[in-house]
Amino acid sequence: MKKANEETRIHECQIKNVVVKYIASVFNCDLELQSETYHTFYTCQIPLHSSGVDVMSEILKILEVIHWRDLKGKDIRCQINVYGLCIAIGHLRKDQWLSFEKFKEGVT
């Protein structure tokens, strides 16, 4: 199970909105999250450049959703760093996580 440390916190969140956009020749996906505990909103900004399909398919697989449109309303866990940025998302009940930094490095 992913553990929080002094620099991060784990929150239970709900995905309130999913926005896929095309800016400056790069696809991006924004997951707008609301923390159930702190009633705080976070945004995961995920660049979907060359590996974008891989990132999106990994998100769908980890959260056990078939289509990206079905992400809205899904309850998840998210790891938030000291700057308030979502650095990883995970299944609410299972130990399945996607760390965005590790994914960029090729480790999921």
C-alpha cells in the first residue's frame, strides 16, 4: 500500500470532471478532484504527449473504468504533495496506484 510521508498526504477524492484538451500541439488531461475529507479541490494535469495513450489506459486500468468519460463521479485516492499537487492516483479499495513521475520514468 502506498504510504504518505512528511512531504505527501493521501486523500480520498471524487473525480468531479475530466477535461481533455489540445494545447500547443500537446494533448492534456485534467482530472478535477474534490477531497471528501477536506472539501478541497485539486487538479491533476497530465500531459498526454507521445505516451498519452499509455497514461490514459493505465489510469482506466487502475481505476477499473472502461471509458474515460466514466471517470466522472469515481471515488479514488490521491497522493498530494506539499505544494497541493496530485502526484499519484489510486484505486479506492485496492492497492493499485499510478505515480505520474514513475510513469514518466517507465515504472508503473
